[in-house]
Amino acid sequence: MSYWGQLNLLDPASFIQQEMLLFHDHAMMIITSIFVLVSCIGFLMLRSSFSTRRVHEAQTLEIIWTILPALLLITLALPSLRLLYLVDEQPLKSGNMLKVIGHQWYWSYEMPAFMDAAFDSYMTPTSDLVTGDFRLLEVDNRIMLPTCLDTSIITTSADVIHAWAMPSLGVKMDSVPGRLNMMNVNPLVSGIYYGQCSEICGANHAFMPIVVECMPASKMY
């Protein structure tokens, strides 16, 4: 989970989130380089005593500052398209499935592969928290997912638009009434991961936490 004052993204717990983190670092490197270059040029121009009042054309300069940004955009576009296709990939065969239904203001889950489990997940009230629990993030029923196995997550909504988001796993899906959105997740590391509804859905939008507990499949079944 994230902490106050954290500057970087969460530690990745899935292959998709690892790729997202690498793309983030790649984009930040390019953006930072552009900022430093423009700042240096601006500073040097302010201190320069040269005048360009009689310069009418600079074809070479025009070509350079047209081609260079185009090349930089290509270096951003290609990894971005690759990442988009990776996010949309679905396994040919997935024995695990998790159905997520958003409500105002809680989540309902169905797990056919896990003894046909079906349950609601509400935020744990502050008065019921114990030492070590996180306020506004703990729930009464956690989702159990196996590590190193593909799980197809299908989400929809029973009322308004919600968004099921789990940053550590690289998942953020809109839960839209009358529509099914699907995404694959494959946790690589055992642990407890926290998320929240990421679409403003009403008065209690901030009180729809998500908790996923990942462990080896041998300990689940």
C-alpha cells in the first residue's frame, strides 16, 4: 500500500504492474531531460547579449526542433502501445474467475472456483479496528487469489458507475451497469494488497475499500 509522502508508484506485485513501472520511469526520464534542456536554453538566452533582430530564417533549427520532438513521441508511443496490448491480453484457459459487482457503497464477489463462494465486502468501521489495521482500508471479507496463476476478473455494477482498482496488481476497471469488463491478473508475490473505488459514485465513495490476499494455490484449496 502507499504511504504519506511517497513519491514513486507502489511496488509491483504482477507482471503488468512491473511493465507499468518501467514505462513510468522511461517517460519520466524523457520529461525530465526535456525540462532540464529547455531550462538551460532559457537561462543562457537570458544571459546572452547577442541580438537576432535581423535573422529572418533558420531552416536548420526549424528542422531540428520538428524532427527531435517527433522522435521523442515515437519513443513514448511504441512502449505505450505494447503495454496497452499486454493489459488487454487474456489467457486461453483460465480455471479461476472472480466476478466483482459494485454497489452503493460496497462490493459483492463471486468465486466459482473457490467452493462457489459469494459474499459482500464492507469497510470495517473505525470502532472495530484492531492494532495494525489500516483505517478506511480494511474490510470484513477479503478476496483470496492464488499466486502465479491466471485469474480472470469480470466486473459490473448494480447501480451507478464504480471502478475496481488494485494499484499493486496493475488493475483498474470501470464497473458499468449493464456491461461486463474483463481483465486478467496473475499475482507474482504473496501478500495483502489494498485498493479503493476509483470513480466518484456518491456520498460514500471514499468508503469502498478493496483488499486482496494472495497466497499459493496449494494453501487455498
